[in-house]
Amino acid sequence: MAGIWLDVLDEIARTCNAHGRGDLLQTVRQKRAQLLDPKLRVLVIGEPNQGKSQLINAIINAPACPVGDGRTTVLPTVVQHADVASAAVVQAPPPAPGRPAGAAPAAIVERSPVALNQVAAGVAGTIGRRPGGGPAYVEIGLPRALLGAGLVLVDTPGTDQITALGGNAPVAAPTRADTVLLVSDSTRELSVTELNMLLHAMRSHPNVVVVQSKTDLVADWRAVAERNRQHLADAGVPAPVIPVSAALRLRAAAADDRGLNAESGFPALIARLQRDLSGKADQLARASVQGVARTVVEQLAAPLRAELATQEAEEQSGPISRLHAAQREVDELRRCSTRWQNTLTDEMADLLSDIEYDLRDRTRQILRTVDEAFDTADPLVAWDTFQDWLERSLVEAAEANHEWLIQRCDWIARRVAANFARYGYDVLPPWSMTMPEDIGGRLPELERPRIDKFTTGQKLFTGMKGSYGGMLMFGLATTLAGMPMINPVSVGIGALFGGKSIRDESKQLLRRRQATVKTAIQRHVDDFFVRMIRDCRDAARQVQRMLRDHFTGLTEELQEAIVQSFRSAKQEADTDAALRDQRQREIRLKMTRLAALYEQAQQLSASRAAPVLLEPRA
């Protein structure tokens, strides 16, 4: 019958070895040796003063473990069969590097015999132990039929002593237990500490029993037992509760009273232990192997799951993420190239339009000033002064317009460079645009317009022509009155008409001179505007070409670096993806085999006789 669960246990051991878990392999080997041992090792645990030692004495009907007189169990006590009553303190050597405590070979442990009347001192840890040695326990041998059948009872210190000792020897004992008895007296319900002890014990021992002691001291012990069963159900602990009274058991043994013995509750407890002893090689072994499989699979699967999760996280932050980042950089550079070209084209078009409008507005203001000035001024008198003012005004307009052109070109360069700000370095071109020093020399020459003067001869001729008409007109009028045509009145009137003609002609000549000057200045300003606008357009186009060439070269440089980074990231991502996929397949295969191993262990309880087909090792 041992072949079924033993094959599963051996497969668990091979799995531990395949995963390189020597610690788990050692535990499985210990469990294998323990399950093949026909003895039933019963571990008795609980809080202090719950009657653990007296319980063991009542089970075997012998004062094996010291009780009373405020005695405290410091060392675990192992009670087993012997032909002759004996006692000894067994001590392991100090833990060596690479060997856990309690794992020393049996050949090198120290055994110090102790007289039977000194067992209490041995359990208290005052005799038999060598200072500086390893964990120790007291071993008691008694000739009892129950012990001879293979029952081994282990009395442990209370939970506070276990904490004080650091858990060396007491903790080593539960790992080799087949059945765990948690002792709690009937004076109270199960405490939180005891429930935690049960939950901890259930992780490694499938066979746990709660023994409710001292029922003889509490009248309503049945109600306490029922509440304890409810607590166990609420905590999810499938442990039976067996109420007992060690005092009644010992009294019944002394008086050979079967009824009192039945009232003590020990027949049910002993029957449970005998059933565990007889079923150790089958039911108990199956349950133990299931527990071992659960523990081993959990510990082996945990790092695999963690590694799988780590690889999935690395997939988001490793070479694949760098590949995606490089691809985003390539796309972003493509968008950046489109943006800076559009920015440069649009801003340059706006610049040319604004520069032309600015210069046109400045020249219009000059022309308005010219019109206002020559509406009253005579070009014959004010030309020299006006010519200096006009040249100075045009130079100032050209300088202001060119200065604005320089500022706008610098602003455009910065606007275009802002598209490359994410690349983290200065991308402005090494250029400087300054004001030309010979703006005045580049102005078109202003020629003095031909202006007609009002000479003396012209004035005499105009006066004579005007006076002749006046004198003739008024002379004819006076002849009607009997006066001669040429008379003082007609002569005076002729003189007046001659003066008026001279004045009118002088005004007309002045207006013609003013109109001539305005027209000439208009043409001069238009020539100035055309020449300056052409120079500004040429300068703007040169700046545009310079910026275009600079940022094109920069884009190509960035593109080459990003494409190279993209190729490296892609190659690295492909390599990493292949390795990661291979490792993930290996992890999933291992987890599948662990799941199959766990399922095989669970089938031990489903069928007691059917053979279990083990999956071959990888």
C-alpha cells in the first residue's frame, strides 16, 4: 500500500532536486523516512499550565513527565517504548555552517543518562546539558504496551518557553510529528494564541486534534467544548475536539474502574491515536504527502510566478519599451521636421508682408509731410533745406525698417528652434545679422526738379498783357461817355489789371512748381521703396535659406542618431524577446508540471487502490 503515496513523494523529491531546492529536498527526505517509520510520533503542544504533561502520563498510565510543585517544562520530553525504564538527555552539536539546527546525524549526538528520580531536573534543563551545545531534549523509555505498539509521545514547553528558547529544539520536533495534540483546559474557550497555533500546525501537519483537558474541574465543560468547536469552524480548522480528564483517567486506572475510565474521555483519545497508528502507512501517509505536495508546490511556484511577473514588467520597461520609445522618437522627429518647415515658411511669408507694409507706411508719412510742406512753401526758396530733411527721413525709415527686419529674423530663428527644444540642447544657428553701414549710400539720388522762375521780362510781358486788356475794355466804356479811349481812368484800370495778371501768374507758377516738386519726390520715394524692399526681400530670403540649411542638417543629424538607436533597440528587443519567450515557456512548463504533481497528490485521497501515473521528469 505504501507504493502509491511513496511514488508521489519520490516524484516530489525529484522535482525539488530539479528546481535546485536542497532545503525542500531535505525536508521531503525527512518526511519520507518519517512516514516509512512504523512508529506514530504524537506532538503535544499548548500554552503553559494546560495539563500537557499530565495528559501524557494519563495516556500511558505512568508518571513519565514530571508535574506539580510549580514545575516548568523547559526541554521537550520524548516518551517511547523501552524494555527497561530509562531516561537520558539527548543533545545535538552546535549548528555547523550549511547544516540547520537539529539536522546532525544520530551518530554524533550526545546522550547523557539521567536517573529516573532526576527526570524533573532534566526536563527543567538543569542537568545533562553541555554549555554551548546544540538543541537538547529528554528521552524517556518505559515498558508500556501502547508505547510498544509504536506510539511516541512528545511533550513540549509552553508557548512562552518556546519563544524564550528561540524555537530551536521545540520547533524541530513538530516537523517530525505525525499527529499534533493541542491541549487547552476547560476553564476557558480557545484563545487567539491557540487558534493561531492550530492554523500554523495545519500548514505542515494534516492530523491535528484539540484535547480539552480538566473536564473534572468545570461543570459546564460540554458548553465550552461546543463553543470551541464553533471557533474552530469559524477559523476553518477541521480539527476534532476531544474532552478528557487526566485526573479521572489516573484514578480509574488505580481503581480499575471501567466506568470512570469511560467518563474520563481517554478511550476516545486512545482510540483516535490507535487508528492513526494503524493507518499511518495508508490514510495518514496519504494526507501527509498531500500536505507536503501543497507546501512544496507553493514554495516552488512562488519564485516562478514572481519571475514571470518580473519578466512581464520588464517587457514594459526593457528593450521592448526602448524600441517603442525609439519608434516614438522617429515619429516625433518626422512631425518636428514638418512643424519647423511650416513654421519657417509661414513666418517668412508674414515677415515679408509686414516689412513691406511697415516701409510703405513710413514712406506714406514722409509723403504726407511733403504734401503739407509744399502746400505753402516755395520750392525755389526751401528746396535745399527740404532736400536734407528728405534724405535724412528716408535713411531713418530705412534704418528702422531694417532694424525691425533683424529683430523679426532673430525671433523667427528662435520660433523654428523651439520645435527642437525636446532634444535638450541649443539648436540656434551661429549667425548674426547687423545693420548695413551704407544705407544712405544705397539711396537713389534725388535730382533737383526743373522749376520755372518768374523772370522780370515775364512779369513785364504778363503785366502789359493784362493792362492792355483792362485799358482797352474800360477805354471803350469811357468813349461812350465822350471821353477818349486812353484816359486817366482807363490807364489806371489797365495798371490794376496788369498788376493782377502778374500776381495771378505768379501764383500759378508757384502751384506748378509745388506740383512738380511733389511729383518728383513721389517718384523718388517710390524708387527708394522699390530698392529697399528688394534689399529686404533679398536679406529675408538669405536668412530663410540659411535657417533652412541649418535645420535641415540638424534634422538629418538627429534622424541618423535616432535611426541608429532604433536599429540597436530593435535588435536588442528581438534578442530579448526570444530569450524571454523561451524562459516564459520554461516557466509555464514547470508550473504545469507542478500543477500535475499537486493533482497527483490530491488523487491519493480520491482512490486508495488505483495506481497513480506519474508524469516523467523533464
